Amino acid sequence: MRQAVGIYRSVVAALGHPSLVGVFVIAMLSLGALSVFVGTAVGLISFRDVGYPDSATLFRIDGLFRSGHLYPDINKPPYLITIYGPLTYVLLGVPYTIARAAGLDPQLLVRLGVVGAMCVCLLLVFSTSRRMHPSRAVAWLCILFAVSSTPFAQWTTQIRGDFLAVGCSLASIYLLMSSNRNLRVLGSPVLAGIAVLIKSTFLSAPVAIVLWCLYKRQYREGALWVAVFACLIIGGYAIALWREPLMLDHLMALRHPVAEYRGALELLWVALSQPVVPFAALGFFLIFKNQATGSFLFALYWLTSWAVAIGTIPYVGANINYFWEPLLSSAVLAGVGLYDLCRKDRRAPVIVTWFLLLLLVRAFSPTLKNDIYNLRMSYANLVDYKAREARWDGLVAVVTGRRFLSSIPDLATHAASPEMMDPYLNAVLVLGGTWSFAPIVSKLDTGVYDFVAIGTGQASGVPVYRGVEIWSEETWSALKRSYTPSCVIDGIAFWLPKRDPSQFLSDLNAIGCKPS
């Protein structure tokens, strides 16, 4: 705590105390950082999924741990497509394996692994800033910008590979700024290739580096970089294909992406409205103007990261996490922008300072509301934490080992034979014409499930995200023919067989399931 206070004081002093603009911005960013810190702490201890569909990803990691395979038959339960790159599951499988060996909770250690990847990203933001700007205070400002983006509050513990890939991309750019040729032509392309093997959309660093080599006319070094990068990508997927003969089936199932633009524009607006963005734009021009070390390279990377995110966000499965790379790269530039703004503020007339302050108050208002909302939600999650955990444990004890269908991944994982661990993805595949709900409809019609569990916010004809319904119309019709809604507990509606619901209903009533 004493060290944190010391860092805060040094940053404020470096900005030229007293600077109303600097103090206000730092205060707002600190509130955002507090929101992210509290959200991370709550996410780590959560007994349920932090985000959709954590359990599906963890289920696939568990499959790799038990069988050594990532790509099972997609035409058999759980009908789950391996959507991320193979290295996502391999790298997240490391803390999972450690947890299994030590008898610890695998979910907690995997979440800690994701938080650790986020911390590596912050370290790279700091180091890259120091390489481009001599001030340590500016580097700490960059860290503050990086950890204060509102969307991070609910995402730092979700079981995904985004932070792993962002860390590799940032490290690739950082190594290319090095004076060591081996790091530039060997270390940099290897890390960029690892990022793509984690998630295929992370192409910002390779594109920026190729453009930079062309601009600098470093054709030989650029060709060597591309060769190492390409060999790693081809070799990585060749090894995966050799070990996983069904990998092509999974890739072919994703060959028809479904686009949706209204939600994409909303997500873009959320990303652009983060305070880091305008300060990053200011820092971009300052660093480029002053010809800082690696300025043109990082400028290209910053621009391509936004371009790639904007180009991929129309896919209906995309969410705000597609903007992690542009937001974290923006943080490297934002510290310089705020530093320069505060220097000019000290020399400006008082009326200009107050006018600028009013503009900043208006600009920070949405972020301030979101930060307060996130803190209130975190507090609400902790108030009745023990009671909700007890109800969840009781529910798990009742449903474990039964054969059931659920649209809720962290409940579905407890079935005797889990089915449709990621029903949203299956619905998207249906829209793309590469999968069908026919096997599920057949099982519903024959009544093979002991029960069906659905989120109370999910209903026939109601989109769950970006215009996509969780199940097809045929699936809902089959459900209504053979099952009837019986009771609700903690936002989960249970549908029981029409033929004989009494036995299981009594078990649900015993744990507080209220009639629907």
C-alpha cells in the first residue's frame, strides 16, 4: 500500500502539481481501476461461470486432460465445436493439470492463469512505454489507463485465451524494437505465431510488422521474419492435424460466419467511448511527431489492432473482448497524451483549464456511471454469497448424474452425459447451415431427458445475444410437446416430463424451487 501511494504521488508530481486536469483524470482512472480490481476479486471466488460459456471451455480443457484430444466427433454429445486455437486449451491446461495434481480447484487456478496473463500484458504496456518515452511516471500512467477500462471489470477472470494472445502480440512488437537482431527475426515472429495459434483473429502484429519492414525497406529481415512466422503457424497446425484427425471437421463447421451489424456498432461505440482512446490519439501524434524509439512501428500496430477488431466484430459470436488488443495498445500511447495535456494546462489561462475540465467531466460521465454500477454489482454478489452458494450446491447435488438438457453451461456440465455445452454456438452454426438441432429434437420427442433447465430470460422467439435465439423453433416445439414448466430457482426454469414429473419435482421443492 505504501509503495502504491508513493507511485501515485510521483505520478502527480511528474504531471506538474497542482494540475486540476491531471488530478481529475487520475481520480477517474483510479475509480475505474478499483472497479476492475474488485470485479477480478469477485470473479476469482465465484462458484459459477463468470461469463458465458466458461464451463464449455473448461469442459474442453478437461477433455484434453483426460483423453489427450481436443477435437472429438461433433455429431455426438456434447456437440461442442472447438472454437479457439489449439494453444488456448494447451496453455490454459497447464494450471488445470497443476490443480488436478495438487488436489485444488481447477477452475480457480485456470482463472488465476487468465489474471496472470492480464498482468503480463500490463508489464508489457509498462515496458513498451519506457522504451518509447523516458519518463517512469508516464509508464505508470499507461498502466493506470490499461487497468481502468470499464469492460475489463467483468472479463479478467473469464476462461478465454484473449489475454494470452494479447500478451504474445505485445511482446512480439516489443522484441522487434530491440537492437538485438536475433530477438527481432526469431523471438518476435515466434511470439506473433503463438498469438495466432491461440486465437486466429490476432493478426494485427504480423500485418503491422510486414508494413513496417516494407516502409523501412528491410526486405531481407522482413522475409526472414515472415518465414519464421509462417513455419510456426503451418507447423503448429500440421502437428495438431496429425494428432487430431477430426480437426478439419471443426474448422469446416465454422466456415460460414454469420454477420450482424447493429450489435457490432454498439460494441464499437463502447470501445471508442473508453477514456483511454482520445488520450491515445493525442499520444499517437506526439510520439510520432517526436520520432520516439519504435514510434512508427507501434503506430502501425495500434492502427492495425483497431482495424482488425473492427473487421472481425460483425461476427455474431464476437463481444467486447475483441477490443482488448486495441485498448491495451492504446494505453501505451495514452500516458504520453495525458502528460502533454497537463504540461499545456499549467501554462494555459484559468478559463481554458476550467473549460477543459468541464469537457472531461462530460466525457467521463458514462464511464463513471459504469464503474459505480460495476462496484454495486460486485457488492450485491457478495451480500448473499453464502446463501446462493448453498442453494447452488444443493441444486448440483440433486441434478448430478441425471440425464438432462440445459441451455446453461455450468449446469449442463453436471449431467451424466453433458449435451450442448455451448448452445449459442450451436445456434450460430445452424444459421450458417453447418449443424442441425435434429438430434436434440428427436431426444426431446422421445422424452429421454429427466428434465430440461432453461434460463428464465430465455424463451422461444427471444434473441439472447445479437439477434440469435438460444434454440431453434423446432427445438422449442419439441420441448413443449413432451415437457411442462414446473418450478424456478435462482433464474433457472425447470421443465419436467409430462408423463411423470412427481419424483424429481419433490427433490427440487426440497431445495427451494418455486412453482412457475
